[in-house]
Amino acid sequence: MDERECAADGEIHSADYSVPGQGAVRNSVSRILRAVAYPVLLLAVVGVAAFALLLRWDPAWVSPLFLIGVIAYLALLERLIPYDRNWHPGKDEWRWYGIYFLLTMAGSGLAQLLVALAVGLIAPEEPARHLGAEIPGALLTGSLVSYAVHRLGHQNALLWRLHGVHHVPEKVNVANNGVNHVLDIVLAQSLVQLALALVGFSRPAVLVAGLFVAAQGYFVHANIDVRIGPLNHLLASPEQHRLHHSTDLSEAGHYGSDLSCWDHLFGSFTWRPGREPTAVGLHDPASFPGTGEILAALLHPWRRRPAPRPGPE
């Protein structure tokens, strides 16, 4: 895509203006970053999970601190190896995205207190089975519930009025991953956590699965030029999630943001090597308030729909 070579201000970055040799070094560094970016993220998940289990760290602070680290890491990669420079947030967008993020975290955190209490009462302290079996089971179960909620968010008219807020931005990046209706996030997270507790997965297994899901959720939304090749058939990636945000609904599948197995099983997997969306955002932009209209977006689900105009007789 030609626009990837241009900054948001229109400045063209060309090797012709570089000191001889610098362009080759920069390209080599970029290639290395593209190759190691995702493995480093997965190693971080494994490392933090291992230390958290061995040292019995409190999930109440492990999870949010890990999430902050993931966001910072991916935000840095967006500057070093961007997929599309035009997708970097502008000043106004940073302000809007920041407000959305704080509202989502505050509202979700408040609502999750009751869910956390329920999970604490239902989920066993120690694993009833070996963690090596529990963790994959928790990942598959949580991923299935998340997939179902996400797909319903696109196919059910009422739920779409909540979830569609997330699809308003015409960019896909780490910052606007937090552009959500508070109730959409609360609903999805509550159902996943309650499902894991009801099945009987232990708190350690739920913690490890949660770390992976958090890392994946922000990874797939990152504006980074990282390709994972055949692994796309097992794990979700930015390549798939950009298609999910496509304005072309025929390719906007990929409801899984962590695993790809459910998209394969239920026929919503549309990725193929090199496939990229022409544009991202809403198929009908006028159907939702703009990203900067935060209060209007939060009230959108309760807004009265305009009556259809009578057709010509």
C-alpha cells in the first residue's frame, strides 16, 4: 500500500534522502523487529504467567500491570514498524481514545466486582486437574464464549447498537482498541469469566488464560506490519483483525481475537496471504455518532430509530 510510505502530515519518507547505508540498516532492523515482535509477546505471557503461579502473585495487580506493559510494547512497535502511518492517532484522537479507555476501564472494573466475587465463590483455589490440561481447556472455553458474544454483537440488532461503537474509527491501532461501549465490554467479560468459573476451572488457570487473551486482544488491534503466516490458522493476528474491521462485509469475519479455530469451525475465517482491507470502519458511517461524540455514542443504544420514509406510491 502506497500510503504506508507517507506520514500523516503528508511527508514522504524515502531512502533517497538518507545517509548512504542508513536505509539498509534501518530495513534490517525492521525485518528483525517484524520477525521477533510476536514471539517476544508470547514469551512475555509465558514468563509472567510462570512467575505469577510460582510466586503466587495477586491477579488483582498482575493482570492490569501486564496489560499496561503490553500496550506500551505494542505502541512502541507501531512507531517502529507501522502497517499504515496514516493510522497513527492525531491529537484529537488521542484525547478521545483516552477518555474512552478510562470510561471503559472504570465502568468495566466497577461491574466486574460482582463477577469477581462470583468467580471467587465458584472457582476452586487449586486446580482439580493438572494445570497443563486446565490451561488449554480454559483457553478454548473462554475463546468459544468470547467468539459467540462477539459474533452475536454483529448479528443481533440490539447488541450491534452496543458493539458498533467499536467499529466507528476509520483506523485500527492500539489506542482505539479501547473505543467501546461500556456495556459491551461488561457483557463480554462477565459471560467469559462466569463460563470459566461454572465449568470449574481453577483461578490459576483462569489467570493464565486471561494474560494470553489480554495480550492477544491488543496484539490483533495493533497497527504493526507483522505477519505470522500459517499460524493465522491457529492464532488470531492483526492481518485477520484488520479484515474484521473492513467496510466490505463479505470479508469482515474473524470474530475470534485470540484463537482462529472457532472461525474455521463456524465458517467466518476469510484470511488468505496478502489479503488486506481497502478501508476500515463502518459499512454505514451515518448509523453511529462519530468517535469524538462520546456522550452520544454511549446513549446511542437508547436513541429512537428514525421511522422509515414512505416510498413513492
